[in-house]
Amino acid sequence: MSNSVRTPAPESPLPKDAQGDSHDMGFNYANVVGMAMYLCNNSRPDITFAVHQHARHSFNPKRKHAEYLKRLGRYLIKTRKNGLILRPDSENMLKINCYVDADFAGLWNHEDDQDPHCVKSRTGYVICVDGSPIVWSSKLQTLIASSTMESEYIAMSTVCRELIPLQDLITEVAEHLGVPNDDVLSMHTTIWEDNVGALTLARMELPRMTHRSKHIAIRYHWFRQFITTNEAEDGGIMVKKIGTKDQLADIFTKGL
């Protein structure tokens, strides 16, 4: 049996390796990544960051990528009895907590500095309903952020594309199940963010913005119309500060 490891990915990211040795380790890289993606999307959010890193290289895997993929297999061996156990919190049936994080230009100094992908930031988030994780993701941002604050703000905007439709779905299901209308209207939805700059910007009343954020106004300020300061009494979304050590989305943005 292979030696097991305690983490699915090392601390350093998995970059391109254009000049590296070819993958010749006796298995189909893309097939293994596909099986790992099925696993991480359904029951193992802890491997999401590692799997997405591997998926980037499916069309041109090198020996280094295959070795990292074997490390993921060793982690799964050690944690083969682990998985998700959903225990809804009956006292907070209509409470949604969204943890979101970003890793600013995490591939810098690891990939070719002439490749624009090396300065793309990574978004990671997990949405919990009644204390149970429902949706999670780890992916590179499509727009190149120019600061940590901007990458965190982009991450919040990205997660709202999942969060707001989920709110509508839960509201519709609750109404069909006969949940009292007052409970539905007071549904608590909170985004937990650990970056003070992004937190401040998200809380500003529309159409206000800082002079350093004007260039991202059109693309990313749309979600602020759903942000509230009334403890979600109006059905809106609260944005609150959370300590970095308590940020559950940290595992979706970097190797720990």
C-alpha cells in the first residue's frame, strides 16, 4: 500500500511545467482527474483545491503533475473512511452562511512571469444551509485583480451568483412546505469575509465606491443591491467580518 499523507496538496501551488519530463507513470491522467472531480463535487470538499489544480493540466500533463496526483491518491487512502455527514441545525432552518476567500496572484513566482495566468487570483467558497455544506468551489478568476482587496471583492461577487439563486430556491421550497411567511421573509443570509477592504466596499451604499475601485464598478458592483444592514430582516444578505483562522473557505484557495 502506498504511503499515506495528511494533506491533499502541498503548500506550493501546482504550476505549468512546459519544459518538464513527459507523463509516463502508467495511468491515464485525465481519467483519474475526472474521477477525483466526481468525488470532490459530491462528498469531499477537502480535495477541491487540489483537484482543480490538477484539472488545469489535463491536456498536457507532465511528470510533476502526475506525481502530485499520486499524492492526492495517498491522501485519499489515509482518509478513505471520511466524508460528509449532514446534520441540519433544526433551530436555524432558514439560515444560510457563505464563507468566501481569495488567494491574490497565487501562481506568481511559480509560473512563467510572461504568462498572464500566473497573476490570476483564486476564488474559493462554501455555502452552508442549516449548518450543512451545500455548494463549494475553487477556481481561478477570469479577470486579473490588481490588489488583494479587489480579488476578495471579485470572489464575493462570484459567490453571489450561486447564493442569490439558492436563496430563491429555498424560499420557494419553504413556501411549498408550509413554512410560516414571517420565517421565510426573515431568512438570515450571511457572507463571511476576512478582508477589511472588501468588507468596507461591499457595505457602502450604492452608488458610492472608492476611487480605487471605479474600474470594476460595472462588472462587479451588481451584487451590492442585495446587501443589507438590517440583520437580514428584509431578506437581504449581511456581510460580516470573520477571522482568517476561522475562514472555512481557506481550504479552497491554497494548500494548507
